[in-house]
Amino acid sequence: MDGRLFQQAHTVVIRTADGYPVTVHAEPTHVPGLAVVPAVRSDGVYTGGWQLLHTASGRTVGGELDHPDLARLLAAELAKGPLHSCDWTLPSAPRHRYAEHVLHTAEAFATRQEDRRRRLAAAM
């Protein structure tokens, strides 16, 4: 695990993809209302990945990422552009009004992650 993860950690309840509530440690980002959390299955087992959490709703933003720094970068990206004035502390923050931008930004991070995986595999 990243040594910085638990320096400012608190616990939150997240909802897994199948809707189960799981309590995990969360690290706040520089964007109020968004936190970095470990990716977990519905049985609470850590998958080895990381996610960005919208703390007010308990829902993750984007998919699973390889490193907590990627989740921090995703939070920073979501604070730019059309979302710069978004209040992520609200329960329904940009879920509806900015859903397309959130999806596009998260997909771009997934693409970067895949490119990184390919480069690492080619280097081996």
C-alpha cells in the first residue's frame, strides 16, 4: 500500500458494484467531497486496486485504478473544466448535470492506465 494513504485517513461506507455497503479507510483529496479508497468486492476483500469515491453518496467515480496516485489525479482533473464550480460535497453532486464529462474523464484515465500496462509488459 501507498505509505501516504492512511496519513489523513478516516473510514467511510462505500457501495460496491452490486450495491453492498462496505466500510473502508478513505484518504481525502484536495477536492472536498472526493476521497481515495481501496477497491473492494462485495465481501469486503481488497482487490489490489484503488478508486475515487464521492463521499456524500458512497458511490465510486470511474473505474478501478492501479495506483492511488491515479485516483488523486482523477480528482484533480474532475475539479477542472466544466466541473470546476461543482460542489462535490452535495449528495447528488454532478451525477446528472455533468455525467458525460465525468464519464469522459474517467474513461481517459482508464485508457492511460491500459497504455501504462502495455508499456510495462513490453519492457519485461
